[in-house]
Amino acid sequence: MNKDKTILRALAGERQDTPPIWMMRQAGRYLPEYRATRAQAGDFLSLCYNSELAAEVTLQPIRRYGFDAAILFADILLLPQALGVDLWFETGEGPRLSTTTTADELATLRATADIDETLNPIYETLRILSRELPRETTLIGFAGAPWTVATYMIAGRGTKDQGPAHALKAENPEVFDGIIERLTEATIEYLSKQIEAGAEVVKLFDSWAGSLKGDDFVKYALNPAAKIIKALKQRHPSIPVIAFPREAGEGYLGFAKATGADCIAIDNSISAEWVAQNVQPDSCVQGNLASSHMVTGGQPLIQETKRIVNALKNGPHIFNLGHGITPDANPDNVQIMIDTVRDS
């Protein structure tokens, strides 16, 4: 591992005059080269499991923009598929899964030891990337956090309010807790294998953490993250972990110390100024430009980028979006963002 990489320096707590940059979903449909490669693969899941093509789309934004990090091209729902859940994607509608809502369905999930049979192509993608990325570019692996992945497994699809998962949590807590436990164990193994395959950093995406309130946030967002990070640190002491409890609000307070995360990714529902006062003293922070600026561009993009860089300039910071870039983004706006950060 090259400790001089700017991302790794930020994750180690170093303040840098120019923050390193990468972007969630930077390999995606907004890029014409991605769309061409996806057409070559045939469909989304085929692209995820074709190691050569998945590596290619991971490399495309690095070639185009020179980001400081590349994030593995995959999907958070590959893990439940590896556990035996049926997974497919409906065009224009998103993922669909066979549901897991009963004790019998929970019992039919594969053992954690058996997930590699499905996930080996993902590890091969990382091995390819570790050879082909520029030496200055950090390789990031990732997984979905247990709560977020569970919401899809329980509902069989994405939902606006995660209602089915909240209902199962209330009506059958034994089954719900069993799903969270199984996902926590499997996520540890999955991320550990990603690290063995070449990932230098791993990120835990809890995209729906914001719908957990009070004790539920602690029990189902914070505690599983802490368990996963502790296990990973025991196996791979030098590997940094980024946690993203999206829309956690006040839940961001103390999340790094409570979980052992080296960096907290911040969504754009809270201000960078608040983050500088309340989160950055505990850890590196990542974020938090609204992804809508990648669509609209113009002077507001430049002004907001400069504001965030300035607000977080006194501590370790990785510049990123507050969530993933959207398919309707203008690739030229990405370059404007990068130039603004590096010229600030």
C-alpha cells in the first residue's frame, strides 16, 4: 500500500491544502463510455459479474477525470444474491428480490462460508484494478450496511419509507434481528475478501440509515457498523473504513468514535459548517456537494464547491458528493467541480 496516496493521507487524519476527490457512482450512466460498455455486457448484473468489463467501467472515470480514488463497480444487492436470494433488475424500475420475511425463509439463506461461490468475480475485478490503476489512485471496496440491505430483502424492492422493514422489525423482531445478524456476518467476510483482493479502503453504505430513529438507529445502524469495523480492523489493522449513515442528522455526532470508522461520509442535508464543528474533530469527513449541481452546473456549482472546501479546510477532508451522481448529470460539470476544488 502506497501511504503517500492523498486519500490514504486524509483517512489517516492529515489536513491537506487541496482535498482529494472521488465521487459516488462515478462509474455510471452519465458517461457515454459506460453506456457503451454496459451495452456490450448485455445487462447490469452481467456487467457486475464480468470482471474484465467491471474493471473497465471502474477505470473509465479515472482516465477521464483523474480522480484520486476508484471505487469498485458492483452493487450492494450482490451480497443477498450470494446468500441465495433471487435478484433481477426491471428496466426503468430498479432491483427486484425474492423476499425474506419469515423464519423459514431466513433458514434457507446460504451460510456465510458459501458466499464466495457467487462473489469470486467481484474479487477478480479488484485484482485486475489493483494491477491496472495508476499508482497514485486509491482502490476502494464497498458493501451495503445490514439495515439498508435488509430493507430490500424484506420488501423485495426499494421503498420510499422502508415501511416493510420497519413493520417486520415491530411484528417479528426475532426474524428481523436474524436477518441483520446474518447480513452483518456476511458483510464482514465479503469486505475482508475484498481487502485480500486488493482494496485499500472499504466503505459501508447505509443509504437508508436516516429512517431509523432513537434506539433503533443505535441498534440497527451504529451497532452493526461497529461490529463490522471491529472485525475488519482485527483482520486487517491498516485498512481504513469509511462509514456513510446517510441522513443520520444528529446521529452523525459521535458515530466515528462509536464505530471505529476512520471517516464519516456526509450527505447534503446538513451543512459543511455544521460538519466542521461537530464531526470533523473526531475523524476525516467526506462530502458533501448536492448531486443536483452535476446536472445544473453554472456559477452555483462553483460557489457551492468553494464553500464546502473552505468550510472543511481546517481538518482532514475528502471532497465528494452528498450521494451518488445521477444519470442525467452533465460530464462537463464534473470537470468543473474538480477544477474548482483543485484551484481553491
